Amino acid sequence: MPLKLSTFRDIREIGIDDWASVSGQGSAFSGYHWLAYVQTHRDAEASYLVAQQRRTTIAALPTYFFADEVPRYYDPHWLLRDQWQGKRRPVLLGGCREGYLTDILANDATPDDERSAAVSAIVEEIRRRRAEVDAVAAILYLPDTAMERLGSALKPTDRRFVVDAEAIVTVPDGGLRSHVDSLPRKRRASVRHDMERFARSGCRLEVATLTDCYQKIGRLSAALLDRYGRVVDPVEEVERFRRQAENTVGMNRVFCAYLGDEMVGFAHFVRSRDVLYARSVGFDYTVAREAALYFNLTYYAAIDFAAENGVRSINYGCDSFQTKVFKGAKLHPLWAVVLDADQSGFDRIDYAVAEQRVLGPIRDLDESVITETVKEWSPGTWT
């Protein structure tokens, strides 16, 4: 029976069970409810490619078409800004556009050849759409497993390279105590010092859902973004968290610090199966340093909660790798693929140089980021 490829303009047109049949082993950011939240942004044209055979969903992928402005870290022009030259084009993304983690969604209960054919059909549809609108087409933030699943669908005119990394803490059976005991002596002392500062500050910890506290954390998040040069309207930030809370009920945990009745810090995570994913933080900076709020909420409270609630790992995502490695995380590569690079002016870039700029400093922090997949697939040479 031939493969049927369908396009849906709204995630709600697809049955939750159908989507779960391919996304069940993926990250939180590939799940039905997270995608329903992302769809509310309205800054891109979202669509969902679904490949079926014998009425069984074999593979799927969300896509996002940006005719104008693109979020910086999802814009191939910006990611390759050191070398890119030429005409700026619209951007067509396959996979995630919030969360920095793309899964190539496929039904593991189906034969390998059917999965490969379904993934290839989806990629070919992205190529067709790219040509139709003269866009740059890219699939960003793929872990090794997703990159390997995508591999058979790629062509010599495509370009792939390591674009970033993700930091993951494995939660031991003994919880926070065992995690701290596994750290070198100086790092153990640092953890104890952080926890003592929190206790002396008079702050207390509360664990909440996003529905419980989105108004409070929206204001703190806006203050943090403003501190780092990204001006955000606090009202809009509250609204963003409200939409997220509405669409992701049951997925969220927020570790909150209160001083009296006032929230002075938070760390927001989403959960999928046995993984917590760090999403956002915010602090009252008159208290943050004294109470070591970032470390206590983002690491110690989260690891403690994880151990008590069946969570096996915490994904701390991209950026600030030195701090994350210091707190016990291991780094894993994330890939980018530019499809039909010769058709969008992206074939003239030296991808080995682009990858070295990103991956070199990451490898210096954790050599295990140079996986066998990196050694085999990288445009550069890593040993």
C-alpha cells in the first residue's frame, strides 16, 4: 500500500493518539501539548507533516515558515553569521522552533524500511516547499539519535554540522546527596556553601505548577531578560506563560523561592516521562546573590524533586556550559542540517570552520561531546 503524506495546519486536527504513536519516545518539545502551545505564537506559519501507511502513522514532523523576522537562534543566517553572505531569504524550519531539541518522529513499531521511506518523504516535502518560496530550509538542534535517523534522507547538496550542545544531569538513585557526593571535593564544598546561603537568607522553597504562579514568574522573567539586554513587556511575558500553562497542563513544575509573601526567584521545568527539561528562570536581584537562588532552584531543588518523583535525568539545554559541567552535567552534541544548501547560497560556507568555532570550546569542557557520530558525520576532523 502506498505511503500517504498529509499536511495539517493545526495540531488539533491530528488525533492525540496518532501524534503520540510517533512522539512517545521523543522529548517534551515534540509532544502534542507543547506543540499546541508553540502554535499560539503566531509569528510563523505552522504545519505538520504526517506520513501514514495502512492507516498507521509512520513518521511526522512539525514545520514553521518565517516570511520575515526569525527568532535569532533559529535563523540559519544568524547561526552562520561569521561566513554567510548574500541574499537573505525566508526561513523554513523542520522540527522545533522553541526548546532547542528536534526529534525525527517515527513509529518504532514499524519496519525500518517503512520508517526510512516515511522520513524521506517528509524531507522531500520540505525540499519542495523550500523551492516553492525560495527559502532557506533547515532542521536544527538534532541529537545524535535524530541525526542518524535523518541520515538516509540527506543528499550531497545538504550540509550538516554540530551547531550546539545540550547539558544533561543523570539523577542517581540516592538523589541530591549521591549527586553531590559524586562531585570533586571543591565542587562539593561549593554546593554546601550555596545551600547554607539559601538557609541564612530566610527564603523558603515551594514547588508549584505553572497555572499556580504564571503571573508572578512572568514579571520576574521579564526583569531577567531586561537585565541581559532583551527588553520584554512584562504584560506580554505573563501572557506567554499563561498560554503555556493553558496548553501544557500536567507537564510543568516551578521551583519557587519566597521571602515572606514575595516570590523572589523561580526555575521552571517541563516534564516528559522520566526527563525534566529546564526552561526559564527569573530572580529578584536584591536577593538572588545573597541566597544563591540560581543554584538552589535550578540544580539542587530540581535534582531533589527528580529523585523523589521517578525522574532519571534533567536536560539543562544549551549555553552556560561551564557552570553546568561544574554542577555535574555531561555535554551531548546537537546538529544542524541545511537542506539543498546550493539552492539558497549556503553551500559557500566552510562548515568545518563554523563547527570548530562552536564545538571547540565545548569539547574543552567535556571531551565526551565528541561522540562516534560526530567523528563519522562531522565536516571537520575530531579525535
